[in-house]
Amino acid sequence: MRVLVMVKASKESEAGGLPTAQEIAEMGRFNEKLVEAGVMLMAEGLHPSSKGVRVRFEGKQRTVIDGPFAETKELVAGFWLWQVRSMDEAIEWIKRAPLFDGGMEIELRPVLEMDECGAAATPENRERVARMHEKLAKD
């Protein structure tokens, strides 16, 4: 199963605070373990919400809202995409992550797979998604 692991924003990350060389090295060692175990598919940090936008959809209308956004606890500062056998395995991995001792909150959510989409997972839709995944893997 794939799991999206979301690192929630903090006052420091929203202020544009950057990690130290030691923090990058420490997290790098953890990420190397994830890669060696075949768990990590992707990982990225995000700029603060002041550099982002939200797009609100209401009927046919689209409204662009510039950051920053007020509720820090609702924002994501970075993410991993992991391939694990179970949610329990993902939880065990995140418990070993360094640098989150200062009251951070991490959210783990299973990725919805085509096999879970029931009747909507028609052969045509499965083929379209498979082609997209193949193209992404090549690029």
C-alpha cells in the first residue's frame, strides 16, 4: 500500500526557517534508510504558504487566494510518499524519524488505489491510469 506522510507546518516553517546542515544530514540518514528498505517513493519539503496560493472552486467560478494562510496547524510543510505493507509499518517508520521532537504533528493517509474504486474502475479507466503511471516512470 502507498501512504502519504504529511509533515504539518509550524510557526518556524511558515516564517521561512530553513533547516541547518546538521538537520539536513540527520534527515538524510533517515531517508537513506527508507530508500534502502524500499519504502520511500518520494519526499519533498515545501516553501511557506506565503509563497503559495489556493484556488477556490464554486460552480464554474475559480477564485485565486494568495497566501499566507492563517491556520498553521492545517498546513503541510513537507511530505513523503511511501510504499509499505501496512499502516502499522508506516507508523513504525515515522516513529523513528528524527527532528520532530518539538511538538510536531505528522499525518499518515493511505493513497486511494484503483482497485478500491469499485465499479468506477472500468477497464478503460484502469488502462488510462496504467498508461499515465508508465509515462511518469519514464520521465
